[in-house]
Amino acid sequence: MFGYYFNLALRSFRRNRVLTALMVLAIALGIGACMTTLTVFRVLSGDPIPHKSERLFYVQLDPEGMQGYTAGEEPSFQMTRFDSEALLREKRGQRQAMMTGGGLSVTPERAETPPFVSQARYTSADFFPMFDTPFLHGNGWSAREDEAQARVTVLSREMATRLFGEANPIGRSVRLDQADFTVVGVLDEWQPTPRFYDMVLDRYGEDDAIYVPFSTALGLEMGRNGSMDCWGDTGGDNTSLSAPCTWIQYWVELESADKAGDYLNYLRNYSEQQRSAGRFERPTNVRLRDVMELLEFNRVVPSDVVMQLWLGFGFLMVCLLNTVGLLLAKFLRRSSEIGVRRALGASRAEIFKQCLVEAGTIGLAGGVLGLGLSLLGLWAVRQQPTGYAELAHLDIGMLLTTFALAIVASLFAGLLPAWRAMQVTPAIQLKSQ
């Protein structure tokens, strides 16, 4: 039966080629604009580590002085070195890691390759198992190597290929700044979107290429990136253990989300202890946010992307309204044909089904053209200078969504015209003939 309706739809399209082309174009333009903005929004708002995001928590304390204090305000976004190392030693979570960003000069072994500067991450041993980083070769370092300030490093796959080609570089040496480091691990492709573990640096920018133990980076006074807030006398060294400066990100992994309450109480008790010792001056003010809560708090999806999403859906609605008008004109122009079919025994339901099949077929054609427009739109997005632009891509799920949305939209647009068409009175049409 569907084939019969489909053949009738094709015959109708051939009789009204221009009108059919206008409807297909209207659907395609609406779908293309909507899917482009929806794809970008989906990439930026998705869960970057869905299998454990509810068990990873970002820790915030409030170690600042009373100057400028306002009750109820957010605590410092980052941590001091003293507090980070204290929480790391006490190990109240399943895993915990302190980290900051850095920039290192890299000197390749090959003389023909000139030195260059690369983005790095200074962190502790639990970083890799906590964030489930995939390894191509080797693995991360241990807590013992953290304590010993070992000169070991983990490289990204791209960095390892750049330095050593396709060979396994485990055990080989690479010069970072003025020190030689032994390669103990090479990460496989790993690009969490956004880069949730560091909301201070560019959230959609270049990924870290080199990983070095935090203690080693401090001992060698390696250059760091990111913000630093100080509120007292640092003694000339902002990164010293006792410096009143926040500049470190601290993450903890708990056995389950239910343990968050217990860990929050632990942070409150720690804050009380530090205030009793004279380090903290402000009332206890701590935060513990999981991955998605942290992304929402930091409004990780740019406001212009949200606005573009609403504009895309608005444009799709305008296109659907135009399609409704075109379908209505198309079906009502065939009132005499519909009247004859009704007089020959066709029921209203059959007329309604035929009109919906025509609308759905237009939607299918619009979906194919809309897919091309979506790909063109995403290509245009990727040419933009914004950090997240290169992440925009149309995957299989979004491809299927494109076709589904096109067909559903066209069927929705065809409901009113199909209903009006099946109301045609046969007697009036036959009399007019």
C-alpha cells in the first residue's frame, strides 16, 4: 500500500516540479541550520567522561584573609600548595590528584629538528587512572616517583611521533628545559571535550602534550601557565609551600557518588582545623562539585552557541510554516482530482495517508539536501578562530537525527494540509467539473 501512495506522490511531484523544489529547499535550509547549531551545542555540552563523571569531584577551599570578604560568596576556585599537598597526603578519596598547566622547551634527539615550546601538565600519579587516560605504550608514574621528584614523563601520541617517529619510545630520553627525562608512557588518542580537568586554561584549546610529576616541575622551577591569586606576603616565591597563593587544581575520585557527603564533611573539618591553627581566617566555606556540576557552574557552553541554537530552531519553524503554506496550496489545487477519487470510493483516511506520504517524501529529499548543508555549515564553523570550532563534527548519531528530524518535520508540516485535503466534498467538485 505504501508503494502505491509513493508512486502517486512521485507523479504529483513531476506535475509540480517548481513547487516541490521550493518545499524541499525550505525543509533543507531549516534542517541544515538547525542541525549545524545542534551539533555544535551537543559537542560542547556533552559529558566528557560519562562512565564516572558522578564520582569525580573538584575541590574548593577558602584560605584567603578577611580583607574583601563577603558572606556567601564563592571560595577560591583553585587551591594553595599547602592545602593540596595536605589533602594528597591524607588520601581520603579513592584517588586524588593535584595539577597545574605549564610550558616547556623541548629539545629533540635529532639534530635536524629545532627546539620548540610545548604545553605541559604538572600533576601527581593518580591523574592517569583517575581520568582513565588510554595508553598506547607504557603507563604513568607511581606515587613513589612523585616523592622522589623523579625525572620521568608521559607524552601524548602526537608528541611521541614528533620526537621519535613510530618507534616505541619507552625508556628513551627527551630533554625538557635544561633536564633529561625518561619516557615511561605514551597516551593514545585522548581529547576530552571540554577539557574539564582544567577550567582555568583554554577549555577547548590545545591539549596537553607532556606530563611531568608536579614535585619534579617544582624542584626544577619549570615555567607554569594559568592564573594565580595571592593575598599576603609570599617571601618572593609565589609557589613555595607556605605562600598565600591559590594556583593549583585539585580533583578527587570517590568510590561512589554517595560518598560525597562524607568527603564534604572531611573538607569542613579540615577547614576548621586550619582556622584553629591560624591559617584560615574566613568562616568555613567549601565546595565539592562533580564534573557536570562544575561544567554548569563555569557555563562551559559559550552564550553565543546557545543563542545560535535558538536561532537555528527558530529558522526551522519559519521554514516549516512556509512548507505548510506550500503544501496547502499544492493539495487544494488538486481538489478536483481528490473529489473524483472520493467519488470512486476512496475514503478520507486514504486521502490523508497519501498526502502524508507526499509530505514525508519531501522531508526525505529535504533531509538529504539538509545533510549536505549541515556539513557545509560545520565546515564553516571549523574555519572560525574560536577554540571549540575544530571539535564540531557530524557523527553517525547526528546523521540519523538529521534524516529523522527532516521526515518528522515534514510530516508535522503536512498534517494541516492533509486534513484540509481530506475534507474536500466530492459532490461539489464533480458539479464544478
